[in-house]
Amino acid sequence: MSLFLQSLLSGVLMGAVYALIGIGLTIIFGVMRIINFAHGELVMLGMYLAYFLFTLAGVDPFLSVLVVYPAVWCFGALLQKTVINRVLNALPQNQILLTIGIGLILSNTAMLLFTSDYRILTTSYSSSSFHLGGVSVSVPLLGSFLVTAAVTAILYWFLIKTDMGQAIRATAQDRDAAQLMGINVRWMSVVATGIGAGLAAVAGALLAPTYYIFPQVGQPFTLKAFVVVVLGGMGSVMGATVGGIVIGATESLAAVYVSSGLKDMVVYVLFLLILLFKPAGLFGKSRV
Amino acid sequence: MTTPPPSSSRRRSPLAPVAAVLAAGAALGLVPAFVSSPYALHLMVLFFLSVIMGSAWNLIGGYGGQYSVGHAAYFGVGAYTVVVLLQFRQVAPWWGLVPALALAMALALVIGSITFRLRGPYFVLASIAVAEIVRLAALNWKDLTNGAEGILVSDIPPLVVGGKVITNFVSKVPFYYSGLALALAVVLVTVWVERSKLGYYLQAIREDQDAANSLGIPLTRYKNVALVLSASFTAWAGALYALYVGFIDPATGIGLDISVQIVLTAIIGGIGTVGGPVVGAAVLVALSEALRANLVTDLLVKGGLVRETSKVGLFLRENLAHAHMLIYGLLVALVILFMPEGVVGALGAFARRRRQRLAREAP
């Protein structure tokens, strides 16, 4: 039983970070109907930023999100304005290929600049943990969970309470109607891409203390973010939040009860099953 | 797709393209008699493999509009089946091909039946997930595949062709001819598909699935036929590749990079055309070799753009050789942004405009 609780807990802590990555993907999808295949590479970008902020300036990775988020927000917004905006009305396949291309450019540029060496960000608390009712809790994972929870709470507040948040949600619901209501949908697309990219990078920064950092680290996150988003329902922020936790827990339990090598396989099989039997996801209304 | 491919606007006799393909094949068949440079032959083998994979993908992706980004699954199944049978069961590769193709076709049918119910981005995602499942299976089924270590091909038994015994598989010539034959076969199949009922149905499905369905085209059946055809050629290419390189592991054999490269070959040349994947293969192979051999850096240095000994020059010389995936990324982004019809499509549009202008100017 304690094994079950242990793996469930670490799965949920990890799942919160997946949720953050997934929320970023789902916001971009919601506003522009574009699936960002370079999403994992933005996570990678966040990891490297956190790494260099830590090694060069001694900034704690959990504090570095204050720098990482605005920096990658600008990067994402720039990417939207210069490149992605041009394919808003193109075939979905071409949009996907374009973002795959962007991902290749990002990961291979990182390889040119930083080499493909594995880097490790070691903080004083990287391997520390404490016990809570027979279950051990990893400090860096708990830290990332808490920051994730805070970021998610701020995001919900922003989307629900502020004018701009409501404008973004309106654009996601119906782009044309939103435009008729006087919302600057082009600007909303830029803002949404910035937010999505920023959230992915924040997740990367939060993962930096517990993960190997290398240029190709992003790819699995892209796939996992899709699983999270499809599970929750494309375009649903709530869905991505729940989806992330569910996927994190599934993965962690599969690692214990199936095999650690096959945990990703379990997740992908689950993904196919969702696509087939409940393609709208848990909270989505999108049509396949 | 806004502009229809030429084939759908006017029906031509298949004789001319078939004759052209066969003539090109005959000319290429003579090459090893005059060229003995292993490097030149090596490049040609890479080119043929790329043509096979790009054209095979083009059948389902280009004509059918079903953008599979999971073709590495078929490539890997072909490669692994042949290599596992050869290394652990001493089955000669040309016999091993039979179960390899059968497995790839069966896998395609299963995958197709599951994923063809999905559309657009959902189909793309599902195809990636399936390929990842196959890769993880190969990675974890260590008894069969050696896991991440991969399998080294030790030697290939002698092959008898028309009374001639071929034993020298270190030479590139056997691979040159098998690559050439298969590349010709897949291009001819494409010519046939383009003019057959299957091709017209596929193009109808690509343009508008619901309209095609309401006209009585069974969507899943024709998508499956195209996918099975595509998967078998891809598996064949995988088997050829693994034997040629002499090694297979899950990362290089079934990785997402392979799937992406396959799609790029077709996209860069121009999807839904016979010549597109051939042009795309030529562009990609030439480009990645130019990078690997540092030709690009040499050119920049000779052109006086970068000084040889400067920091930039040294950096480029050191790193550009490993940057071919970066260039692929740039290429695909540029093609999608500026010529979504690919090289062949862009040339075709140019030719059309020219003809129209000439026609206007003519009295």
C-alpha cells in the first residue's frame, strides 16, 4: 500500500509539471487551432535558461522562473508574429510540419551552441527528501509542484477575471465572433502564444534540478503534452490540468506495476484509446 | 490544396512517363560500369533509399492526404525482421523480406483500421504515437532485438542471380542495383496509382473526405490499400538500409527523426506528384552530404564571406558537419512558408504562368 501511495504521490507531483506544459499547448491550440510541435523544445529552452542562470549568476531555479517566463514569452510572441501567423489559414498538416521544423531548428541550434553533452543542475536540495506518514517526498519535486500550483492559480485568475483573459477565452471560443465584438484577435494570438511558450519554459526551469539537460530532451515532452491535452480535451485549460495529473500518476504507477521501460508505452496506448473512444477528451467539445 | 495536380486536370497516357522512368533506370543501371568510386556509389544508394521512402510516403500522404508522421514504424519493422532472422535464425535476407513485408502490411492494416477514423492533427498525433509504441517495443523486447544496443549484421550469405554468385556485400554494387530496382518499382507504382481508380479515389479523399464519402467512395478501405502499399515499400527500404549499414538500433531505425525525414523528402520536392519525392531526395541527400563534407564552409570561405581562421570559420568547420537536421528544419519551414507545393509544384506554377504569358503575347 505504501508503495502504491509513494508512486501515486510522485506521479501527481510530476503530473503537475506535465499539466503546466499541457496548459501552454492547449492555450495556443485554443486560440489559433494550431498544434505546436515545437512545444517540448520550449521546455528545453527553459531548462537551459535555468541552468545558465544558476551556473553563471547563482539564481535558484525556482526563482529563475521570474526571468524565464518573460524571456520565453517574448520569444514565443516573436515566433507567432513572424512565422506562425503566416500559416493560420494553411492546411493543418502544413502547420504541423512548420512547427516540427521550428522544433528541429531549436533543438539543433541548442546542440550547436551548447553541444550534446548532458548537463546536470545540482542544487543543495537536489537529492533531499523528507518523510510524511511513511511516504518520502522529494524536495525539488515538491518545490516544482508548489510553483506549478501557484502559476496555474495565477493563470486561472488571469483567464477568468481580467479583460484580456476573457478576450483570449472569447477568441478561443469563436474567433470571428470575438473579432466582431471588437477584440483584437491578432494580438490575442500573439499573447496566447507568448503565454503558452512561457508556461512550457517555466515547466522546463522547474524540471531542471531533477532532469538531465540536453538538446534533445524536449521531444518526449511534446508527445506527453499532446497526450495530456487530448485526454483533457483540446483547448480546455481545466482539462489539461486534470489530464496532466492523470498522466503523471498513470506513468508513475505503470513504472512500478508494469515496468519502468514500458511506462511511456502505457501512456501512448492510453492516448490511442482516448483518441478512439473519447476523442473529445474529458472536458473538450472539439470535433474530430 | 488549392491547385489541382496536373494529372487530375488532363488525363495523359502512362506510356510517356513509364518510358522516361525506364530510360532513366537504364542509364543509371550503366553507372557502376563506369564509376568505381565507392563514395559516388554510396551517395547514389542513399539517394535511392530516400526516393523509395519519399515515394512510398507520397502514396498515402501525397495522394491520399493522410500525413503519417509515423512511417518509421514500417521502416523499423522491415529492418528488424530481416536483420533478426538473418542474425539469429540464419535466414538469408531475400527470404527474410517475405515475412518482413508481410509483417509491415499486417501492421499497416492494424494501424490504418485504428487511426484512419481520425482526421487532421488527430491522425498525425496517432501516427506518431504508434511509431513510438513500436520503438519502445523494440527497445524493451531485449531477447529479440538486443534493446538499445542494437544488432550488428555479421555477414550476408552468397546470393545467386542468373547463374552469377554474389558474395561481396562489402562492395556497394549489389546495394546500388537493389536500391535502383526498388526505386524504379516505387516510381512506376506511383505512375500507375496516379492514373488508376485508386489514385483518383485517393485524391478525392484528400480534397474532401465527406464529399468523397457521399459519392460512395469507401474511405477506410482505400486509405488502407494505399497505406499497405506505402508500408511495404517503406519496410523494404528499411531492410535494405539495415543490411547496407550493417547495423540497426531503435533510435536510428524507428526514431521520430526517420519519420520526419521521410515526410520532408516528399514535402520539399512536392507532394502528390511522381517527381516530387525524387527531387526532394536529390535535394536532401546532396545537402546533407555537402554539410557533412564541409563543402558549405569551404564555399563560404572561398566566397570571402567568412575568414578561414576566424572564430566563425573555425566554429562553422567544426559544427556545420553535424547540423544537417538544423538545415532540414530550416528547409521545411521555408518550403511551408514560401512554396507549400514543393519544388516541383513551384516549377510547375512557373511553367504555367510562362505558358499563359506566351499565349497572351501570341497574336
